[in-house]
Amino acid sequence: MKKTIKNYLTYLKNEKQYSTNTILAYSNDLSEFEKINIENGTNNLIEIDNLDVETYLETIKSDSKNTIYRKVSSIKNFYNYLIKKNLIVNNPFEFVYLSRDKNKLPKFFYKEEIKELFKAAKKGKRNDLNYRNSLILEILYATGIRVSECSNLKISDIDKENRIMIIIGKGNKQRNIPFSKYIRILIDLYEKNCRIPIMDKHKKHHDYLFINNNGNQLTVRGIEYIMNEIIKRTSLTANIHPHMLRHTFATQMLDNGADLRSVQELLGHSSLSTTQIYTHVTKEHLLKDYMKYFPRSK
């Protein structure tokens, strides 16, 4: 079965062109599923039945609704692959239907919170890394790219003269993202005061824009750690994630009159319906401001 799962993950990479993070999530979900079944006496995933499915769902019921949705979707897709390869006839998860929590709106930062984040980014212990951290924060906030896309951003992807960066998103889809003169200045400062000295010190030679202390490519977890350290130096509290900067970008674009399809293109959403969630956010935002600031609303 391990060979079958390995072939499936290779299929996701080469034929479906899924991102590394997505493939890792599928791998983890399948490993957990296999472990649960082994513990319950079923050693071969091809042989599971309805009772095994019910037992698995019972085991993961304490997970969040969206996590359960993702896990079931991962496993259902795996069995569809087995059908395609003529290894099984029926998908044991065929009749399991779950829906995402569509009422949960994405969280975003307010303007004063953004200002506090940028102030905190300049107050780290190492001045050279403050240039890097400020640039990461600015790019995530001002372009709306994903944390994984930020990690994989290369110098060769950046056209400083025309102020365009090439982003490789989910499914290896490419999109062009414009950026401000201010970001161009920050890139130059970061390269001069941080990236080049650290790369020279550790004798590193690669094209990734963002690096860690040793001159290697900065990973997604590295960026998340940096953002968490910045947040610790602020008064902001609880359940804050770097992805909120992407939500903030989309919300502010729509708040200021941007076209929905333009925001879809910038975010790299394959479906307009995914982008439309932010119209609900802006409506809720406007209603809160109306209730707060217009006297007669009270």
C-alpha cells in the first residue's frame, strides 16, 4: 500500500501539478487514515468497508469542520485515483457528503493594526534582519500573495524597472503582480544591508529572494515564525496568522472600489466565487462602521 500511496502522490505532483504544501497535506491525511485503520484491524486500505469509514469519521469528529472536510476530500480523491487505476471498483467514501463552513468570514487587519505591525517589524534585535522582515510584511500586505508564494519568490521573478513580480501559484499557474515604488526601495535596502552580506558570509549562491540566518531559502514556517515574532512586539492578541495579510489586501482593494475580477486575478483564485467571500467581509465591515459612527443608527 505504501507504494500505491507513493505513486498517488507522484501523480498529484506530475499530472495534477499540485503544490508541495498541498501534496504534503494529502500525504499526512492518508498516513493518519492508514494508521487509524491499522489500529482498528484493517491493514489494507483497498479492503475498507462502510464500517471502517464510519469508525474513521467518528475518530476525527473533534477536528474543526474545515479540517474534516479537507481530510475526507483528500481520501475520497485517493480512492477515485484507485478506481482510475482499476485497483478498486467502488469508492467507500462515495456517499460521504460534507460542506465547508461558509458562514465563517476571513479575518483581516484594521488600519491601525497594520500600522502597529509595521512599527514592530523595525524593532527586532538584528538591524539587518529588520530590513528583511519589513519587506516580507510589505509584500504580503501590498500584493496579497500567499505565504508559500512569498517563500518561493526569486530575484529573477522581479522586474524592478516595470515593477512587476511573476508569481507561481497553485497548480503552477503564473500571474503578474504589480508592486509600488516603495517596495522597490525596500528590496534594494534589503539586498544591500541583509541578503548580500549574509549570502557572502555563508558562501551561498541561489536565486531565492528571502533567506534565513544561514543564507538558505526562507521556508513557509520561517516566514510564519517571523510574523509571530513581530506580532509579539505589538498589542495585538490571539489567533493571528500571516494569511490575514492576504485577507486584508483583498478587503481593502474592494473597500476602495476595485473590480472583483481584478482582485480575483491578483489573488490567483481559479473561481470568482472564492473571491466573492470578500464582498461579504466588506459589507460586514461597512455595517459595523455605520453602526459605530452614524449617530442616528443607534
